[in-house]
Amino acid sequence: MILLLDGTSDSRKLGSELVSDGYSIIATATTEEGAEKLKKENIQAIQGKLDYETIISKCRELYINAIIDGSHPYADAMHENAINASIKLGIPLIRFEREMVKIKSNRIIYADNYEKAVALAGKIGKNIFVTTGVRNIANYKVLLESHNVYFRVLPDPDGIKALIDMGVRRASIVAMEGNFTESLDRAIMEYYEIDTVITKDSGFNAEPKILAALSLGINIIIISRKNYSWENTGHTTLEITKILNHYGIK
């Protein structure tokens, strides 16, 4: 049995394809909605937040012989828990992740963390479009009085409430879900007269907004991923199956 630490649509697709190929997969989901999405892909699901101890106990309970970390590129706590659990259990850990953004431009600036991204945006921007989610919104509070800051977030009541409680105007919240096209991103940026975008390096998912911003002459600040020395990394289902085969897991 393989434990898939789910977290993106890409990892769900991976899990579905591995199940179709005959692998025994059980995947994690933090919410009921996430568990339902997995079940629709014929993937067994474990619902609830997983810390290090829970990963260890679930792996022992389910006789897990490999872990695939398919969580979000910025889920640092999950990455560290997966690494430590695999070492403790003596089982292979495979990182499945999106490739990094490949677009090059002098308007693209990388920042090591949220604090540096916010400080830079405060210097070069006035109308700032934030697409980094709600988990680290407190970092942006320093900009609210001096800048126009617009947040695109999932249409989740708790996330929207967190923004409003922080002092963000309702008119500055773009609550949307889906795969965003370059034309849609461009329209949003034009509507709010955006001059600076803050985003994450989420690979091809980030490219439409980056291309939209570049077409409008807008600066893009990308918060860099934390660097991990993964022993096994794959970007496609084929690459993952080759690694599994290497360990004799079929």
C-alpha cells in the first residue's frame, strides 16, 4: 500500500492514474470536500489533518511501504513531516511536484519569503494583486493603509472572513475557484489597474497570470519555494512509476 499525501489537482490525477495501473493507493485529505474529490477518482481517502505522529501511526496501521508527497509546493510542514516519517519508518519517500515557472523576464522578481515580497511590493507598487492564498495574509496588513491591495482567494467563508477581519475591504476581495486563463487574469488586472502582482511559484498554474501581467507591463514578485534535497523526485506519472519499480513496489 502506498500513502499519497494529496494537496493539488495534479496529485489527485496522479493517484487516479496509479490506481488505474493497479497500484494500491490511499490518499490524505484535510477536508470532507477533498475526501469526496478523491473518492470520485476511485482513491481511498483518509480525512483529517496529518502531523508527524499521525503519519507514522497510519503508515504502521495500513502497512504502507512507500510515501508519495504530492502536497502543495509550499506545504513546508507536510514536506518535513513526510521526510522525517520516511526516515523513521525506513520506507521510500517520493516527491511528486509541479515543475517551476520557466518564463523569464526582467519584470519577474523572486523573493525568498513573504516578508521580503511584501517589502518589495510596498516600494515598487501602488495597486497590488495578491494571489498567494489566505494562510499568510497577516504579512500584507502593513500595506493596507498605504496601498490598494486586492486579494484573489477561494470562495471559502472562513478565508473571506479572515480578510475582512484584517481590514480588507469587501470590494478588494476576488473570490474565485478554477483554472484561470490568461485573458481572465488580464481582465482582472486591467479592471483594478494593477501595477504589481505577488504570487507563488506554482509552475504551469502560475503561468497564465504571469503572461497576463507581462502583457500589461506589470511587475511580478514570485515567492520562491523552499529548497529540499529530495532523494526521489518525479513530475509525471511515468516518472513516479519508474521510481516505484526501482524499489520493487508494484
